[in-house]
Amino acid sequence: MNAHVLGEFINVDLGHKSLLNEFFHLDAATVAKYAIEPTFLQPLFRKDDLSDSAYLQSGKPSVSLFMCDKSPADLRGTGAWKYISWAQRQEIKKPKKQSAAPMKWADALKKQGGKYWYSPKAQPSFGKIALRKGIDKNYAPYIFRKAVTLDQRLYIVAPKARIPEELVIAYLASSLFALSLEVNADMALGDGVLTLGTKALRNLPCIDLASLSRDKTFIDAVSAHVKAMLPKKPPTITSVRTDVDVRRLDALFITALGIDPKRSLECSAEVERLGSARIALARMRKTVKTATEVVNVTAVAESFVSQLRPWIEARRFPEDSIRTGDTTLQLHLPPGQLVVETNPLLGTCHVKITDARNAVVFEDTLDSLVAELLVRTMQWGRREFPLPTSPTRANDVIKALDAIVAAFEVEYMNVFANVTVGGRYAWELRERVLASLCVDAIGLGSPFNAAHRWLIG
């Protein structure tokens, strides 16, 4: 299957950039004060004008773009000229450099070129679909009934030829798009907001919308669903898994792609997991106090462990995931740091475990999936446990552990939210807590490589 990117199916443009909002963005009071004629005004939606309570936007823009390209001679006696005459005497209130000399609006705009200093430096773009430049808790698109002008804090997207508009809206509202954002976007340090430049957004991995657009039955179902969905409130990233409309969209896409529809919940569940962790991490960073703050990390870690250990012990892994009748190998490994060497051999994996004195404490040739389960269980902190020897059952138990690890990360963040500790100590605290719990989070988060030397404990 060929890889596809979003830019194959939609055009992506940045909203209007005026270069001097103080001059070009006019509120109703300014328009009325100078009696500026409507012909010189273009309504402009700013990010603050949009509502997160519905996909379909019904509000009105709070400002207008001043769009005047006429000569001074043609403007005499107009409200627009009165405004220009006043504006050319105004100074920029916040220069880019504090040491810079005061500069008038007219002088700053002259440097940007254009027929006249007051003429627009870029023509406005129009669109019916907008995306946020920064993704916090909301990722759903903003939809308009007719094409509007938007400011530079938003992206304007439009389907390319032969791609139905409803299909683009549906994909951008699905958790497939949200998952691609969570995995590929950059996270702005300090606030946890996902950001993408225009080029990066165009290159975002995407399913083949062109192929789906040729399926009339699918497009009819998507169009009907989008029509019913638009007046509703979009979910946040932390509630996407339970949103009925998103779940139905995901099921439509997953089924059309030839995947078992039962797996459609995996996308939204992963979005919620990644989004929750990202938001919690941002909250963690905001706990930074002063550089002279004194923190007893050891005491905090002990408190942390006392809250998390009962959670872990309540989930007996892998015992709770092993069925009656499963053939198992009982392992009894010593405490302390162990080295696990795994080497592939024709669908199997040779496993050798040695202790700190280089003494061999276990050695056997296992199925690759059974070997992976052995390593993962040790990374979860277990040393004495039953190991299923069936590859199928080992795979099932690995999936169960993946779910436990994801839930553990959420529980960790929930506990951390109630801990008062400077952000610069956050990673030291995490290392101490995980070491006390014998959980190797880094190892558990790394892909399994059959030819590897694992240091555990």
C-alpha cells in the first residue's frame, strides 16, 4: 500500500497576514468613527471569533480588514481617507526591539512595499474549512456555510479536484486525523500545544481519500453523517473515545479501508491516551517554581510510590491474563540487575539471562512472541511468573500488558497532578518512582528487537 499525505487531497493555506493589525484590523467603533465605506472593508474571522461548541460556525467576525488600493486623489472626501490621514500619524506601540526608535505606521508599511503605504500587502484568501495552528484539547475543524476570510492564526483548507468537501470534513473530524496529528506534530514546550507548519501539515500522513471518493455508497453515507453532525459540539481529545459521531465516522473509514470495523475504537482510544498524556505533561511543566526552590525528591517519590503500588498490585500480571489450561513455563529469576540477550533463529528466539556476576540464570530457545512476553514481563517488574509457551496466547497476553501500561501512564499523571514539585525535578522524580516500582517504562515503550541485549532492573 502506497503512503499518502494530506497535501495530495487538499490545499492548505495560512490565513491572512496583514503585517500590521493595528492599522488593517478595524473594529465597529473605528469604522463608525470615520464613517469608512463598506467597499473598503472585508469581514475577517479571528481565532477568538470562533466557537468550539459546534463544528458549524454561526457567529460573526469582530473586525474588518481595511482594503483600500485607490489613489489619494480618488479618496478625497471619503471616510477611508479620513482614517488614512489619522493613521499616518500613529506610532507602533510595541516595537519588535525595545531599543528601536519609535516608528510610524506609515513608515513601517512603506518598507513592506505595495502601491501605496496603506494598500493591503496580501490579498485575503477565502475558505469554508479552517484548522487551528495549535492543537490543545480541540482538534476538530471549523466549518462555514460560505467562504470567509480568516486570520493568520488559522489554516484554510479546501479539497482538491474530485475530492468531495464532505469527505474532507469527515476525515478532519475523525480520530484518524487526530491520531496522525498526535503522532507527527511538534509539541510546543511549556503548554503542550501541538503545532505544525504549513509544509508539515501538507506532508501529514493520510489515508487515500482519492480512492475513497470513488465509492459512491461510502460518500453518500459520509455526506449524510456530516450533515447531521455539523450542528453538534465536537469532542475534546480526552472525550473523543466516547463521542458517538466520531465513533461512527471512524467505523465508516475503517470499514471502507477493508479493516475489521471492530478495530475502529483503537484509533480514538489511542488519541485519548496520547492526548491525555500530552496534556498531563504540560500541566506537569507548569508546576515549575523558582530556581532556588528546595524539594525533597526522595520524600515525594516515596509518597508517589505508596499511591501507585496498590494500583499495580491490584493488576496481577501476567497471572490474570493466563487462562486455565494454558501451558506455561514457571520462571524464578533473582532480584537485582539482569542482562537479557535475545537472538533470532528461524522464527524462534534464543534467550540467555545473566546476573550481575555474569552467571547464567536462564537459557532456552523460545518462540519469538514468547520471548517478547518474557522480556516485557521482566520490564514490568516481575521476576517470578508463569510464561505461556503458546505463541498465540503469548501474543494475547502482550496485548493485555500494552493496555495495562497505557492505563498506568494515565494513573501516573493523575497522581502527579496532586503533587507539588518544581518542573525541573519532574524527570528525576519519575526515574526514582519507576525504579522503586521496578517498572522499565523506557524499555516497555521501545519496539521489541529479537537481536538485542536488554539491561533490566
